[in-house]
Amino acid sequence: MKKSLLIIGVICFIVFAILFLNLRDLQKRNAEAAKFNASYEAYNQENLNGLDITTVINKAINNNNKYNIQKGKDGLYLADEEHSIQIYVTMMINQKTYPMEKINALGINSFIEYFGAIHFKCTNITYHKKTGKIASMTFEATEY
């Protein structure tokens, strides 16, 4: 009888230890995601300029390179379930939305030169379901 209680006690201890470690891991991942997201959510505003947009684009490209996010045949980063970030910019002049890769290919300095004083606002943010990290952001030019 005592042996059975000891075995049950050890099993309960192991189960609680596993649950505790999983909870700590989940809390750690949530804290990392919150910190990561805060650096991008700082741009979830209405009064951004072209320099702010280029900063977000550069951050996203650096992130995608850090995590070795693959590019498709069209040169655009392929979305994954954990780490990829996509930035889109919608121009009011022609109502077209441009992915960050196209803006980067044309030249960040040119974008700043022509759109540095333009006002932008963040109109959409999506998050990865698996990690809770930002998956994409869309910015829209509000005035020229």
C-alpha cells in the first residue's frame, strides 16, 4: 500500500513538474512576442512619414534575413507560420499597394526622397497564429 502511494506521489510530482515547465516556457514565449511586437506596434499610428516607413521596411527585411525566410520566384518573401514579416504600402495617387520588396528594389533612398514628407498611417496588422508575432503591416498614404 505504501509503495503504491509512493508511486502515485512520484507520478503526480512529475506531472506537476512538466506542467510547471511548460507554463514557464509559454510565459517566456509570450514575453518575447510582446517585446518583438512592441517594436513594430510603435508604428501603428496615423502620423508617420516616409522615413518611418523605410525604418519599418528595413526592420522587416532584416528580420526575414535573420530567420532565412525564402523568397518566391517574384522576389517576394514567402510567408511562414512563425517569423516572416510582410510590409505593404498603399499609395493614394494610384490606389496601388506595393510590397516592401518592390520599394526596397527601387531604392530606399529614392522612396525617402519622393515620399519622405508624405503622411502615412497604419491600416492593418496581422499576427502569426503559432507565435503571436506580427506577420504583416499595411500602411496607407493619407496626404501628399
